[in-house]
Amino acid sequence: MSVLVRPESINRLFSTVAGRATIPALQINKNSRFTNASGRNCILSGKVAASNGNLPVACRDCFRRWDGIRLAGVRGCPGCGSVRLVSHPRLFDLSVAHIDCDAFYASIEKRDRAELTGQPVIVGGGKRGVVSTCCYVARTYGVRSAMPMFKALKLCPDAVVIKPRMELYVTEGRAIREMMQRLTPLVEPVSIDEAYLDLSGTDALHGAPPAISLMKLQKQIEAELRLTISVGLASNKFLAKTASEADKPRGFFALSIDEAPEYLRDKSVRVIGGIGPQFEKKLNGDGIRTVGDIQRLDLKTLVKRYGETGLWLHNCSHGRHERKVDPEGERKSVSSETTFNEDISDARLLEDILWRLSERTADRAKESGVEGRVVTLKLKTHDFKSFTRRVSLNEATQLAQVIFRAAKPMLARETLGQRYRLLGVGISELVDAKADAMDLADPKALKRAKAERASDLAREKFGDAAVKTGRGVRSELTRNRKD
């Protein structure tokens, strides 16, 4: 199969994962193969289409670089023969990167279990749970992260379903983060398997521009951990993340702000981080479905329609993004909230809803492998005034019972005739999950913790409806009556 992408996008990206090649601005014959100097079977590209002038080029395997070579007729790296070359006009100037581990949980499981090679693997809960992640084989069936498990198994009935091993995933994630931090102190973790890096000014330290340092990091992770990552290189965080998603898995994609407007034009508005389902629905209702639709509206119109958000939309649609890489920007909380169809003042009903939100927050914390030392209650009144209340715990927790017991007195102090339209609860000051220390010291707490964990196992095996508390049942009955 031949692949041809716009000549304006000058990246040269060669991927040998699952026999796939993605090479913008280049026609290739997927069936042409050769064995390079390392003995690995690689996809051999056809001759590179004639380019205008010389371009910076780097080899992802031997890390040689050329500040400017004419690409016409080039078949592979002049040094090692590898076809995994990257070329971009600003390849050695860009310094902000987004790194995303490829199907992280599933890749670890397939690495550790040889019998899973070539199999569709889903990491997640029972039939009534959701998909935490899935391998690329499973994705060819349409399976996606956060998809209900029953739907995933309907799409891919032969999938191998594996219970998450969060402790191992956290350990591997830390190892990768430590490798990142050897490149630059400016590492902003987004999650256990994803981070932004700012390598500005590191050329002298590493004796190479950021692009080369990132290529070396990719190879190091593959060699030492037998895991792959995809790298997006740009001038800001938004474009770096967009670039990292352009060629997964095991990709390396550079995207400059000069080419951003055209690159983004035909993409869904959801490519802009921060646009969720509800805002997307509103934009669609206004006739805005692609980034190009935003680009066609002038700034004055956008601001008139959406206020300050209009300015943000305008900037993002042209690839502009001002937020810097923040090493302190790691996820700091886990929470759940709900907005009511009608304002609620009934203290008993609010308490029941608080329990349901505490369960949801606990589930998310367990899935992420974290605990929190602070419980926060969030409320919004009928007249749209928001406020929060916080309480610190003696020990970090991820248990719904503990979260609820901490938030309940704070809620009781606020429900004196006031009407509310939103209620939320969350935990912060997160730490990696472990056995609750207070469970070991307090027999009653230990009993509650064991009961909750037993309930978690039952729900994972038999579905969410398998175990419910009396409060949870009452909350559902009340909600159904209101619906």
C-alpha cells in the first residue's frame, strides 16, 4: 500500500511496529523490505520525492544528524542504513515534547507474558467494568480505553482480559520518569505513562539538540524496559501533544507553529484539549465541528459568543498555547461531581448523593493507584456561587467509607435551608496507594476496609449491581423517582 501525505508536512516517520509505515510527504511501497546493518527486518521506502533545498535530518537508530541534506533519492541513513529518519525544517530548534507510552498497561502485560504475543489484550475489570487500556491488536476491533467491558467483549470476544497490576505499572512509570528527568528538570507528569518535557537550553549539557536527546531516550526505554513510547516535538504543549498522537505507536513527529493552522484545519474540535463532550455539543450546535470552522471566525465573533473562551479557541486553532511546562503540574486530585436538574435543599438527599460520589471518587483513585490525605467538598448554590470545604486526614486513603465520613460533617454544616445545584467530593495531596496505615491501627477501620475491598472484588467479578449499601440503594431509588 502506498502512503502519501501533504507535501507541506515534511516529517519523515518510519515505524516498523506491526508492519506499518507512516511517512508523511513520502510515497512508500509497504512490501519492499531489506535488512539493515543491525540485522533487523525493516520497511524500505521508495525514493524520497524531490524536495526544495536542504533539510535537517536525523536518524532514530544511530542518532547521526545533518543540518541540511537534499532528500531526493535518499533511501536510508547514510551512516547505518536505517530508514527511521526524521526530517523537518525546524527539527533542531523545537524543544517542547510530549511523551506518551504506547498502550502502557497492556504493553507491560504482553512484555511479561510471551503467550500474549499477537493476542488482543484488554486490561480492566469484570464484564460490568470498563477498559483501562488495550493493546493495538484489540484496537483494530474498535476497542478503546474507558469503553464499557461488555461492549469491548462484544467487539472482540476473543480478547484476553487481565486485571490491572497497578503496583507494577507505577514502578515502570517511575523508571521512565527518572529517565526523563535525566534529560531535563522541566518534566510535567500528566499521568503514570504520559508527560511534557521542556528541553530548552539542554544542547550544551547533552551535546545534542533536544530532538536527538529524545531519540536516544526512546531507544533507551526500548532497550532497558522493552516498552515503546511516542514522541511529539513542537514549540508548545498543545502542539507537542497533537504531534505525539500523529504517529502511534513508536512514533516521532515534529510540528512547528508555522504549519499548525493547516495541519489542524480538518481535525475535530476535540483535538483541542479542554473541549469535552458538552462543549463539543454546544460548538456543533453553532455549526463548529472542525478546527477550520473556528479559524474561519474572527476573534471578535468568537469572543462575543464565548467570552474569554473565544480568545482561547482562537489561539489554539492557530497552534498558539501559552502554558509552560510545569514540573509541579502533576495531577493533584481525584474527584467526582454532579450537577442537578433541579436545585436540591433536602439534607438527606444530598447526603445520599454524597455517598454515591464518594464511591465514584474511590473507584477512580483505586484505578489510578493513588490515595489522598485531604478530602474536599465542593458545592454550588442555586445562584451559581461556588465554594469548597477541606479536611485533612491522619492517613491517606482511597476508601469510599473514609471519604464519605470525612465529607459528611462538612456537608451537614452547609445544608441549613440552602438550595444547591452542584455537589462534588474529591481527594488531594495524592500518594501512591498502599495498605491504609489507619486500617492496621483501628480494628473498626480495618473491618470497614476489608468489607469495601471484598465488595470491590465482587463488583469486579459479578458487576456493579452485585453489592450495594443500603444508602446506595436508597440513593438510586430517589434518583429514579426524580427521573
